[in-house]
Amino acid sequence: MQDRKTVSICSLKQFPPPAGEDYVTIYEKGGSLFHEPLAEAINYGKSLRFPQVNISQELSRPSMSRESAKSAFLDCGGKPSLTQIWQEDGLHGIISSVLEDHPENSKLKSYIKKSIECLLSYISNSPIANDRLLSKISTNNNWKSGSVRCLDWHTFADKLAICFKDDTIKIYSCQTKVISVTPLLKHNKQVNVCKIAWRPYIASVLAVGCENGILIWKIDPTSLASRPTNMELLEGHKPICDIVWHPYGNLLASASPIDNSVMVWDVELGRREPLKRFGGGVSLLRWSDDGSRLLSSYTSSLFRVWDTQTWQYEKWSLSGRGSMTAACWNKNRLIFANDSQPYLHCIVFHNAENCTSEIGSMQCIDVTTCTTNTMSGEEVRVGGIVRDIKWTSERLAVLFRETSFVALFSTSTRPSFSVLPIGFVRGPNNSIPMLIDLKSNSGKGIILTMIWSEDTLTYIPLCTSTEENTIYESFTEFEPSAIYSTVM
């Protein structure tokens, strides 16, 4: 096993200068990022088979409306009864109605209303409390009001699922010569979606974690229906903030920020087994690559690593008062970040039988906020507290909470673990990255998919080989490029 002294800390200060203000990152080749002016970058990608996603069109479709059914009926006049208000708007509606009947001292009225709502939300687990919890825990920098809530590439199939702000999900496939239907997943139970996850080895099953539990969608790839109806609701705990499939696809683990149990589901049989331990609600779950370990992080500073053969665990506690915000496995190595320190930490687990490690966590990447100059000379801020990390065998992408660049690293585990800087990924028009995802392409390369604050989706091919077209064999016959779908 590797000794602590052999791990050198990589820092953002070692990175090359980011692209200038009028440039965007379009691809990586051989450890270097390439950038082009926005006007030229938009012209890239016409020959690629990546899913063509126009977020502006999705935002304008009728299903994005948040109006309720009662807006289709005329108001017959008169003040509704408390019973009607209860049925339509619940306890919060009753409080608003009572306070409106006493208009004197509007400042006091507003204070009383907000105080009562906050109290009720935490006592009764109302949507107000759920929104706050899910916004804090989500890997999305703007989960509550952004145009896209979450996305997920299928591990083996060229399918991309995107959940929009109205909680509808669309399934996009890479371009083919055959015109195919783009399925739309929508259900009245599918509310406040926080995580979607494709089932490994099965290209037609998508799990959706939301406020009401877990929805298991089965999308028939041969069907011409645009609205699949084959859905099963798994109810155990809620709201759901994270769901992860076992690498073999036989089990599904779920987490809720108000439940200290990890639920492990056998989806085929509809059975669940709670892993109940103290430590606060569960905020994050990650299976190791071989499924032998399961990481569960809590809303407190605690996290556990479970041996999935015996379901015994090793308990850890983060230094400081923070909680884990992001984590990724690579074989027996775990990298994670928390919300109180600008560092990525690493733990090496060596004993598969009892899930223990000989050494504690070590800092491996320093992402402390710093200023740097771009290629065009402007001064920008990079780094800070981590929102999310994505890790494949050779590339590590880090999304920050408050800065406009994604940090891209090269990683290697042979002969020893090493992390090297590649560069900063920059989006169009100084936009802020909201979501990231990495998809390995059968050993031919990696695709970095990003959602930006100006409702733009970008694909950035990462070519780890020195060969010119290795990554593009299954996507295009032409040169590397990126696709931009921009709100006009």
C-alpha cells in the first residue's frame, strides 16, 4: 500500500492560465485544453452524434407551466371557506387568509406569517424545508430555480437523461440515421427531483429520486410512444436526495436528509433493507467500482464506509463542522470534499474483508480560492468550496460553488497515485457552471458534459490518448469539437 509521504498535494496555483473572456473551452487532447472564440465554437459539432439539446426550446414548451388545474376555471366570486382553502392550499393557505383579514400593521403581519411558516416547515416537513435541504445537498449550483435540475449519462449506452425545472425528464440519444422518439417522463408524484440514475447494463430503466420517493421508469426502446407509462413508485423514506445503483445493477441505494437510514432496494422484488445508524440524515451515497463498499455521508460531519458482504462499517468524522459535499471512488481509493475546507481528501482502503484502511484521510488537492490572470490578462478568481466532483480512471473534474471555472485534473494509479493539473474549463459569456458529468466512451476517451447558468449545454471531448481521433470513432468521422445549445 502507498505510504502517505509519497502523495504530493496538487494545487490550483500549478494550473496554466485559463482562457480569456471571449473564449470558451472546446476539447482536450494529450493533457492540454483548447479554446476558441464563442462564434467559432458554436460552429463546431455539426458532424458529431451527441444529443442535440436546445434548453431554450425546452423552457418554452407548454409542460413547463407551473399553473394548477384551477386556473382553467372562472372565479365565481365570493370569499372561499376555510375548508376550501385547506383542501387547495393547506395550513399555509389558512394562515395567509387569516392574516389578510387583519390588514393593520403590515410589517408585523409579514413577520408573524414568515415566523409561523418557518416553524411549521421544520415541524411538519413541509416543501419549504425540503427545498432548503435539497438545495444545500444537491450537486447543482442552482437546483431550486435553475433551468435544469440534474442529468445522467448511461454508463454503457449513448443515452442522456435530463430533468428540467418542472420535474419532467427527457431522454436523448446520440444521433443515428434512424429518426427516434424522444421520451418525456412526467408524473404527478415526480416532484422536486434531486437525482436521476440509469440502471447499469439495462438501457431502458431509469430511477428518479424525488420528494415522494423513488420512481422506477421502464422505457421501451422499440416503442413509438413519447410518453412512457410503465412506472413503479418505491416508498420507504422521503424526500430523496440521492440514489445510486450497485455497479452490477442488482441493488439500488437511496438517501434522505431527514432519515438516518440508508435504504438498500432489491428493485426486482420490491424489497428494501434499512441500514439504520445514528449521525443525522443521509445526504450522499457512492458504491465503489466493484460494489464491495458503500459510502454513506450524513448531514453532520460523520460518514461511514460499509462492507457490502457483511454490512459492517467503518465510521469516520470530518475535521471541523462541515459535512461531505462530493465523493468519488476509483478502485479502492476514495476522494471526497466537504463544505468547510477547500481541499480534496483521499482515503485508500486495502482490506476488502473488513473495509479498513491503515492510514487516515490525506489532503491530495488544494483548491483554495485564489486569483490568477487569464491568457488575455484579466484577473479572475478560481477554486473554493467544492460542489461536485466527477472521476473516471484518468480524469477528475471539480465543480465549485462560487467561481466560474471547472478544474480538470489528470489522475493515475500506476505505479503510484498521482494527480496532475490540466487546466480550467471556461464556458460562454462568463457564465457559471451549474452541473457536470463525465462519461467514459469504452476506453476511447471521455465526454465532459456541462450545464451553464445562461441555459447552455456543452460537450467537451477529453482525449487522453495522443492519437488524433481515438475518442471520436463512435461519435464522428471528423475532427474533435463541441456542441453548444444556447438560449437565443
